[in-house]
Amino acid sequence: MCNSSSKASYFQCVKSAWQQMTCTAGTECRTVNNKAVCADPNAPVESSTSTETKVACDTNNSTMCDASDKSAFYMCTDKFWTKMQCDGANVCMARDGKTACVDQATADAPVLPCTVANATQCAPDNQKIFQICIDDYWTNSTCADDNYCLLRGDSAVCVDKATANAPVLPCTTAKATRCIDGAPQKYQFCYDGYWSNSTCTDNNYCLFRGESALCVDKATAEAPVQPCTKANATRCVDEDELIYQLCYDGFWSNSTCDTGNVCRMPDTGKNAVCMDKDEAYLSITMSTLHEPTPFRGTISMGVSVRDALSWGPSVVLGALAIAFGVGI
């Protein structure tokens, strides 16, 4: 509809609200066949094909629904009622003297008053619909995708179906987390006084350590619970050279070396390292993976560790006989 206070602008209904638009330079707004158009002000006015009798009105921009067409409404423009259409499949609804274009579900909902502006609640007869208190009446809206309405504390929220159907259990510590018995890939967090469900991402599993629930890989979640004392300490695992453990929150937690790497402990006894598998046999730190042996003096025969490892048993025994001057 044209703006009665400015010839160069008009109003367009966008998402159930009037938005002022401006005509291009050199044109002005005209109402043609009940529609606002921007045209040359010097051009002849098109004759209207409408046979409806014009009805006078008192207040410009006031509106009312069309009793004979639920998708249409009238707006007072230049002291006469002008017929307008709601966007898409929306229909006209009048509440408390105000007119709005809304979806069919909202229009069909019972007219129920409310007192707290912007308060929310779930619809009693439809789990996918929540209601918002607007202009002293509950107005329906729909949760997106496969979500459902869930009332937590004083607010309605849209959540996945599993969370919506979970038992309502109260909690006392905000943001506290815990794992769920029987659902290893789900966890709960304390939100607004109630436990709410959530799911670990990337096929991870829930693990409770200390006072918090964590999402970790399956191997870590299923590893035996072993306490530790030094935070952030690391160590290799004798049973699997691809895994190393990190001391986190008082317990050893599993982690995995990158592809092609294996865990080794340096001679210094410090943290574990992941090194290239093809070079791991060159490191003397391999001995730290086994029980220590009694100290013996070492004799260098001018060969590298790598060459010595490649010798057969007879060559090694012969070299020892030469070095000590004894027969075999």
C-alpha cells in the first residue's frame, strides 16, 4: 500500500510486519487494482477493474480481516478501505483489536490470554508447538526440523526427540554433567534445574572422570579405571605400542599415536613420545618398556647398534670370544 504521508514511498508486508519501501527516483506510489505500484507521476492513471464499492474509514493504516476471505484483510488508505492479501499460505487473524497475518495453526489455536510478555510454554495438544505471549495472548510457533517442545523451569525450548521424551529429573548444580546408564554415547547436563540429554559427536563415548562427563573415543571409554597422581604425566602401554596414556583429573586416559607412529619412553624418564615406527628400533629407549636388568659394564667393539642387531648369534659369540680371549 502507498504511504499517505509520502508519495515516493509505500509499505510492504514482510513476515507479518509492515516495512516501508522507497520508489525509484522520478516515480511515485500509486494504488492500481488494490496494489501499490511505483509509476511516472505524469503518466495517465490506469483505470481500476475492481467492481467493489469503496467504503470510507476514519484512521489511516488501521486494519481489519476480510470476513469473506480468510487470506485477505483491509487497510485504511487515504480514508478508504483497501483490500490486501497475506503472504503465502498465511491467513488473517484479529486479536484484541489488532490484525495480523499468521500461519493456519496459529489462527486455529484457541484464544487464550496471558500476562507476562514474551513468556513461553509448550502447547498442551501438540508436542512440536510452543507458544509465546504476544500482546496479552498466547501465539503458536513451531519447532524446526525434528525438534520438540520441552518445558524447563519457566521457559519452553526446542530439543531433539530423545531429550524431550527423557524422564524429567531435577538437578541442583548448574552446568554439571554426567553419563547415562545404558546409553554410552549420551550424557546429561544440568540446565535450568533439570537434567537435559545430549549426544557425543564423532561416534565418541561418554566417560565420567572426577566430577565431569567427557566425550572420548571408544578405547578410552572402555579402558580400565587406573588412578594417577601427577597431572599431565604420560606413559606408554605395554599391551599396545600404538597407545599412550595421559594423567587427567586423577586417572589415566588413553590416547592414540598418529598413523605409522608408536609410543616410546625416553631414557630421561620424562613424558612418552610418539615416534616413527620404522625408526623406533634404533632408539635405546626401547629398554625402558621392559623390567630393568642388573648393571653390567659395556664394551664397544667399534660397531653401531644397528649393525649389531643385524648380526646372527654365531657372529656375536665369536666377537665376544675375541674380545675376552676365551674359547667357545
